[in-house]
Amino acid sequence: MTFPSRSTVSRASSPARAAGRPWRPSWVDVAVAAAVLVGMYLLLRVGEKATVSFDPAHVVKVDTSPAELPYYAARSLLRMFAALAVSVAFALGYAYAAAHSRRLERVLIPALDILQSVPVLGFLTVAVAGFVSLFPGSTPALECASIFAIFTSQAWNMAFGFYHSLITLPRELDEVSRSFRFTRWMRFWKVELPAGAIGLVWNGMMSFGGGWFFLVASEAISVSGHKQALPGVGSFAGTAIADGDLGKVGWAVVTMAVMVVGVNFFFWRPLTAWTERFKNEQSEAADVQRSLVLDFVRRSSWPALLGRLLRPVAELLGRAGRILGVDDRPLTAGRRRGGDLLFAVVAGGLIAWGLADLLWYLRDRTGLGVFGEPFLLGLATLARVVVLVAVATLVWVPIGVRIGFSPRLARIAQPVVQVLASFPANFLFPLATWFFLRTGLPLNVGGMLLMALGAQWYILFNTIAGASAIPTDLREAMDDLGVHGRQRWRRLIIPGILPSFVTGGITASGGAWNASIVSETVTFGGTTLSATGLGAYISRATSDGDYPHLIAGIAVMAVYVVGLNRLLWRRLYRLAETRYSL
């Protein structure tokens, strides 16, 4: 169940919105309409240049003139938001299927472990071939491949977060929905999605930052052995880094900072303030997050008019959901066992066939001994990942709890944290290379710091989301009982944030493995530093076009990620689900 905020109640009771009053547009309505029209115009102008053709035999490099950066920023933003929209749709559907089907859960969740362990470079290689065959010689093929690559850096974290919110749904909400005989459609929109809205938005914010991290790789695409650089801030920065031009790298850094702050102000801050209405609590918080943009839009009449126009569509979808969304009747034990056996045979057969075909391919090309080197190198990367997650937990969990418990502090800290988390760390790799060369710090140690720049924020963001979702009345009860210090952490904070922390931990771990590919090999100008690890192995195989070694490296990384998830994170998931669900 959801509880409206004070602003919601005040808007509902506003005289200007009373039924039967004629609508008279105010200056706020005009300003909002103008902003929407300008946004649509810019979208069309930017998007029209994404449909031209290209010559696969011609190497394309971006123009690194700073005057081009506003246009490049618009193209990058368009790709990022297109990937975010696809990621949200994927996360909702994938997580719902995994949470509501015991059979699918056994396949989808391990598959999600594997998917998040596959590096963006691995997805990009397959995506380019697929989209180029669909749109031969056309820029939409490259745009779709780039958006797909960004999608693969965003979707898994959001799917994990929403899946966990579904399996830890408060028991009383589940009982109320069943007592009112909600259909699956009504249950999803009125109970499950509102219950997971806070975590979904914060994970979306973090996933968006993950997309920035791999923007350089996703905007430089290789087709038929030739580089095709799409116009964007990532390709601008990649070209400047390859040329060793620190001045232009600085322009890219400034542009990225402006983009991150602008997206936070106009998009993420309004969303986080809006999700305050979905807190499951009895008492009203004394202080809530606010957003100037959201407050301005709420003063407009357009949301109410749009809702009135879309109401018939919503009612039609609701009727369709009532027809198609009736809960299944419980199966008998015999039918359940038979279905489980059939599902296991089919799924197991497909997996066995795929593994056999993969092993046959590698045996013919290099022999099965190709797995030996990446397994040994994976131990070095595993050590870096474990240390990174442990240190990030000790540092960022107390800070995240502090921010999540204080909306006033969140208003100040959120833009700073968003900039730090969203800023592509590989933009700073030229400075890191210079620092490592000047100080003599080996990349075997420095690479862990570079990995942390891209992975530690998952723990911070999920901790903030978990702390924000703890009901205010529980915190007030702890204050009334005089529970503070260690007891407060044991009785309230750790149980309250554990589900969100596990989501952050599992995605930070997977993100660290993925970030190792760009962190264990850094290049600036003519200088290249490499560390000992699986990430450097995959990066080297990618640059050499050595597909057997690339496949072997990706497969070994998937084994490490899935093994770590099974041995540690899945057990914490079950603990959070059974004992620490609010």
C-alpha cells in the first residue's frame, strides 16, 4: 500500500483543480509546455543525424574541436536515455518472471550472474555483427549496437534490485493484495512496483553512472576491422586520450561534469523526491526530499490533464489485466514434480548442448588447455575484487546510512555522490597513468584503485536506498526506547539495509570484475601499463582479435562471478529474505 505525501494531499484539495472549474492556463503551464516542445525539437534535430549511412571500409575519427562538444553531449545523452528506457523495461519483466516462477528463477538468476560478468566488450562484439546484418551500411546499426552496449552496463543492477524488492515484499502488503483478490496486473501496479520504486530509482541512478563509465568503449565500434567512432563525448575523450592531448581531455571532463550535474538536477533529483510518496510507514516524516523541478511541475495543470486524457487507456488496460491476470490455482504435488522434471530436462539439455558446442569450438582452435592461464590470472583479479568490496563496505555503509536517514543531508550529498558515481573514471586514467609513472606505483596495486572508482558506488547507492526505505516510525520507536550505538545497528540499521546492501554488494562485485578489463590495462599516448589479472587478459585478447582466448577469458570470468555469488551473495540473499524483510 502507498501513502501520499503532504504535497500530494495539498494538490488534490487545491481549489484550482476542483471538479467543474474551467481550465485557465497559468504562466507555469506555458513554461512547462514550452520546455516540452523545445525538448522534442532538440530530440528531433539530434536524432535526424543518426540515420545517415557509413562506409565500413573507411576509418572514421571524431572531430576533437571543443566547439563540437555540445552536439556530442546531446548525442551521448540520447543514447544513455534510450538505453535506460530499455533497461527499465527489461528489469521489470525479467525480475517479475524470476520472482514469480520457481522454475524460471532457477535459470534466470544464475543467467543474470553470468550476464553481469560478461564484459561490455564481449557484448559489443556480438551486437555489432547482429545489428550490422539488420541495417547494413546504415548508422542506425552502429547506434543500436552502442545503445545495446550501454544497456548491458545498466540492466543487470536494476534487475537484481527489483527482483530482491519483489521477493522481500512486506508480508502485510502481500496479505492485503490477496484478501482483496487483486489480479496479477493490479498487484504489480498497486503493490509490487510501488514497494520497489525507491530501490528501482536509486539503482537506476547508479546504473546510469555505470553507462557513463563504458561510454568510451560503446562509442568506438569496430566493423570489418575498421574503427567507426560515433559522435559523442565518449568517442571525443577516447580520441583525445589516444592522441595524448591533455587539454582536450580536460574539455571532455568539464563537459561530462556539466552533463552529470544537469541530468541529476532535471531528472534524478525530481525522481528521488517523487518516490518519497512510496515509503511504507505509519507516521509522516518531519523532513522529506524536495526538488525545484518537481515542485515547479506540480504547480502546473498539465499532469492532471494528462492523467484525465490517459484514464480511458488505463481503464482499458486494467480490464485486459483482469481478464489475463487471474492467479493460477495451486498445482497438485504430482503435477508440480512432473513440470519440474520436464523443465529441468529441457533447460539442462539446452545448456549442455551450448557448453558442448563451445568446448568443441575451443578444442579445434586452441585446445582445452586454453583455460589454464585465465584461471590462474583470475585469482589475482579475485583478490582485488574481495579487497575492494570489503573496504568499500567499511567506508561507504556508514556514510550511506547517514545520508539515507537525513533528507536534508541527502539534498546536499546527492548531487556530489551522483557526480562522483556517474563520472567515467576512465576519463581520469591519463592522469592515473602519469601518477603511476611518477610515483612508481605498480598497476597491480593501482589497478584496484581504478576498479574501485567504477564499482564502489553500487554499495553506497544501495545503502542510501535501503536506509531511506526504513519506515520513520521504526526509527522513532528506537529513539523512544533509547536504543542507540551498536544496539541500534544490530536491531534496526543492519536488518533494515541488508536486502539493499546485498543487492549493492553483488552488483559491486560484478561491476568490479567488469571494470578490471579497463583498469588492468591503461594507455595514454604511447605509454601502456598492464597488471597481472584476468581483465588484462581479456583486454589483450580483444585488441588482438583473438576470439578463442577472448571466449575462454569471458567464460572463466563468468565461472568466478557465479561461484562467488553462489558461495556468498546468494546465502546473504536468503538470509535477508527470510529474516530481515521489513
